[in-house]
Amino acid sequence: MRIKFQHSLDELKERLLVMAGLAEQAVQRCVAGYAHRDAVLCDQVIASEPAINALEREIDQMAGDLLATEQPMAIDLRFILAVLRINGDLERVGDQAVNIARRVKEMMAMPEADMPVDIPRLGALAGAMVGAALQAFIEGDAERAQQVLLLDDQVDAMNSAAFKSLSALIQQRPEVTTQALNVLIMAKNLERIGDHATNIAEDVIFWVVGADVRHGVPAELQLEHRVA
Amino acid sequence: MRIKFQHSLDELKERLLVMAGLAEQAVQRCVAGYAHRDAVLCDQVIASEPAINALEREIDQMAGDLLATEQPMAIDLRFILAVLRINGDLERVGDQAVNIARRVKEMMAMPEADMPVDIPRLGALAGAMVGAALQAFIEGDAERAQQVLLLDDQVDAMNSAAFKSLSALIQQRPEVTTQALNVLIMAKNLERIGDHATNIAEDVIFWVVGADVRHGVPAELQLEHRVA
């Protein structure tokens, strides 16, 4: 009985990692689509949305069934709740990538203009946050998850800088306003991907050490805990 | 035992409604703060964030304890899962309101400029979506929840229009660029509040009729079901 349950938990984790792979791929592709003005990559991102949505529902169903049929306690319960939340965040990461892909395609119809925001760098940073949060999930490593939280400040700072530099650009060159606004929204989308990575990292900590770290790390949080 | 469980569910619902009240109030205040350039209202929104965050944790804890100590099945399990999700969405609604309040305060330091976006109307619409989704939750009314999903298209359409009109304004009057970008971001924040209301409505349907309506309504969804 317990062996079967443990097997089901492993299966749930495996499906979530497939979901994570799709979401990460979507982020990489939309940013590469922007960097190389590549409509094929953008179309691949847009086409991946139904698969991500279907997988989200499947994972929610699996997790709900486990809650209903087993009586998970303590760390197993926290694991399933964490999977439910991470699943939702990954779906939203995919949504943001689709938004970016659509915007890149729109921009490809406009004259190319130099932009004072390094979208590929911001994209790489947001993507790295998602990757690190998932690595923390795979390894049950709360310390690694903690490091993801620190990266979020960098993404936020790049975003504030983007707001200022784009605002200045528009005033100097009003003819590229539409391109600049698109870049502003794309930077916002990448910031939200970073926020989702933060959520995932917090869920890993919640699962592993049983602490709810949202809105500030409680003083008693011990990061020696690890699950192999 | 079951009576005690039912009592706990009622208590959970009540706490979530307190949370909802705080989130709705924050939305109303930040939009009124914009309309009347009222810094006091904005400060109230910003000051309400810790209370909303604390309540989110309390509700998550209550729901987690119920999952751990009882063995909720079927509709009760779906109710608790819906509360967990709605709780997260309400906290994010509060976050968006805080973002708007901060932006309004920044704008008050700049020269006033006429903007081609009716933020109060967009705010009223997003706020009404949240209110209707919560009313559907209170009444367990899937049909009312369904209506919320339709309103989301209006919010999205107003947002697309905002992007275009602000883009045109900036090209005509580059000197109001910063104000226009702030309004653009605020419109995006309000759109996200509408998205959270949509999520809440979907969770109500999931709870009441047991259907997962995210990403398209399944054909078999019958909306005659109601929970009194």
C-alpha cells in the first residue's frame, strides 16, 4: 500500500518535471525568437500552449486523486500541495512565454529599432531562476531554493532600469514608441516569470522544511534540512 | 466528528471572505486614489499588505490542517483545494492594488496630464469581476461564476485599446511619456486583477460541479448544479 503510494508520488514528480521542461523550453524559445527575429521559434511557443494546459490538468487530477484516496500526512501532504502550486506557476510561465512570442511576431512587422534593454540577458536571468528553482525541487534542496529568492531582486532592478531607459528613448525618438512599449511589456512578462520562479522556490522550502516563507523568511528557518 | 468538520469548513470559508474583503477594499481604494489623486487612500492600500499576507498564511495553514487531520472526499476536498487557490489569487489581487497605489503616488509628483484611458472604469470593471466571482463563491453558484469568465474579454479589449491610445498620445506629446507609461502599467495591473477574478470563478465551478474549466469549458459541463 505504502509502496504503491510512494510510487504514485514519484510518478507525480516525474509528470511535473515534464511540465517544467515544456515551460522552460517555451521561455528559451521566445527569448531566442526575439534575439534572432525568428518567427518559427515564436510559432513553436504558441503551438505548445495546449500541451502545457492539458498537462496542467492531468497533474492537478493526479494530485487531487492522491489527496482523495490516500491520507497523506506531514511531508507527503506538503509535497502534494507544493506540486499543485508549482504546477499552476509553470502553466503561467508558459502563458508569459506565449505572450512574449506573440509580441515578438508583432514587432517583426515593424521597422527594426535599437532598444536600450537587454531582453536576452533579462530572459536568461528569468530562465535561470526557473531552472534553479526546479533543480531545488528535484534535489529537495531548500538552500538552493533560498538562492533563487535573491536573484529576484536583480530581475526587478533590471525592470526598473528598463522603464527609465525606454521612457527616455521614447522622448528622444517618438517614432519608435510602439516598439519601445512592446519591449516594456516583454520586460514585464519576464519579470513575472521571475516571480513564478520565486513562488516555486518558496514551495520547495515549504515542502522540505515545512516553513511557509512567503512574505519574509521566519527566523527559525533552518536550512540544514535536506531531502535526498 | 462530521459536525465538527463541517464547522471547520464554515470557519475556513469565513476567513476567506475576510481575506476577500481586504483585497476588494484595496482595489477600490487604489482606483479611487488615482481618480482623486488621494495619497491617504494609497497609503492605506500599501499599509494593508502585511495584514493580507498574514491572513493568506493563516488560511493556508487552516486548509492544510484540515487536509491532514480529516480525510475530505469529493466535494469537501474540492472545496478545500478551491479555497487554497482562491486564497493565493486574492493575495495577488492585493499585490496588484499595492503596485497601483505606489504608481499613483509617483504620478502625483509629476505634472497632471489628461490620459486617454479611463482607469476608473477599467478599475470598476476589474473590481466588479472580483466581486461577482466572490458572490458566486458565497452562493456556490456555478452559473454566476460562468458569467465572470465573459467579462474578462471586456477587460482585455479595454487593455488593447489602452496600449494603442497611449502609444498615439506619446508620439503626439512626448513630454507626458512617463505619465503615459505609468498608466499603461496600471492598466496591465488591472487586467491581472481581472485574470485573478477569472481564476476564482473557475475554482468555484471546479468546486461546485467538479469540472475543471480552465482552458475551455468541457461540453459535459452542466450548469444546473447549485450548492445552497
